[in-house]
Amino acid sequence: MYPARANIAKSKLAEGGIVTALGQADDPDLIDMIGPTGIEAAWLEAEHGPVDFADIGNLSRACDLWGMSALVRVTRSEPGIIYRSLDRGAHGIVVPHVRSREEAELVVDSAKFAPIGNRGVAASRLAYGDPDYFFTANDATTVIVMIEDIPGIENLDEILKVDHIDVFFIAPGDLAQGLGHHGNVGHPEVQQVIDDSLARIIAAGRTAGALATKETVGKYIDAGVRFFYTSMKHWIADGAAAYLDATK
């Protein structure tokens, strides 16, 4: 893959580094503004946000300019949705609500070309000008599965046996709902399940992902988590609070 289109997040994870993906960066101008911060990835929201297939080209091009990885959270583990997102220029996909080993295997099958999977063969945006794309894309594509349901937690050990998944992300919101604590991700039972699940991922030698704020990221790094989602609204709120405090 050409250097300007390199998947920085995947490379950094492979080297044992820590990667943060910023959510709500769903506009090319916003990506241009956050690009100089050095954050590794933009989490492009096609499940709960405005991103559609037509948007991914310009969003991923903006990421290319700043050496950021464009990670698209799709709506479900459906092959056409997964490989069309990659065809449009995403460096990786994030698939929600993975509940079983079979669903995790379907994600890999949809995101990887043969001989690993059966991703539909088409000259995606990242293939333009790169005659080796179909032979290098598998190694350059990030695959993230979200474990956010009780069945996913129960089947986690089997899900962790699936190869070619870069990050196993424990998501708190739906997990809290499934545990009967809707809207209360800070509930001790929810936090215990999150911590236990992250520990299982790390013990299996796989890469764990978590939602983090500046208050919690240190705790998770100490626990061995290496991939983080953080929200732009938290960045804005923190910056606004610091500014308004300075005006008093």
C-alpha cells in the first residue's frame, strides 16, 4: 500500500503501541482540524451517526492527508456492508454486536480477500494506482469486533479463537442495558464485567479495546488495553470547561 494510504493504526498496534480512535469526526473539515493533533484514527459512525457509503471516500481521503486511519463502524455483520465500506476507502471496519464465534468468522470472511476470506473482488479507492492491492490489502485492513451483549460475553473465549481480528472491543452502553443497568455504565456490576472481559482478552494474547476518557485511560493502559475509542464531545467539553474556568 502506498505510504500516503498506510493504515497507521494497524501498524502501530502490530508494533505493540497504543492507538486512539476519535468518534464524531464525521466531516472532512473536522478531520482536517484534528489531523495535526497526531491522533491515530477517526472512528467514522455509520451505525449511530450520519456516515453513509457516499461519505466514506472524502472522509478517508482527509484521513490520508494526516496519516490517520479511517475506521468505519458499520451497522451489522453483513458481508455487503462490510466490503462495500472497505471498497469506498476505509482502512478498517468496526462491527457491532458480535455474539458468537460464527459471527466473528463471518466478519473476517467478509473483510478479507482469498485465501483468508471471500471479500468481493473490486478495485476499491485504495486500489487505485496500486497494482499489488489485492495481495496486500489483507495485511493492511483493520478488523475490530465489538462485544456488547451478554451472549458475546458468554461466548468470548470462543470468539477470541478467531484469527485475523485486530481488536476485541468491550462496549459499555449496550452491555449495561443487557445487565439491567440501562444508562448506568458506571454501575459496579457493569464495570466488573468490562474489567473481567478485558482481562480475558489480554490473557488470550489478543488486543483489547475500550471506551476511555482522560479520567479512565490510564487505568486501562495499566491493565494492558491498547486500543481506545474516545468521544469528540468529551474533548469539546473538557476544552470548554478549561476555557470558561479561565474567564472567571
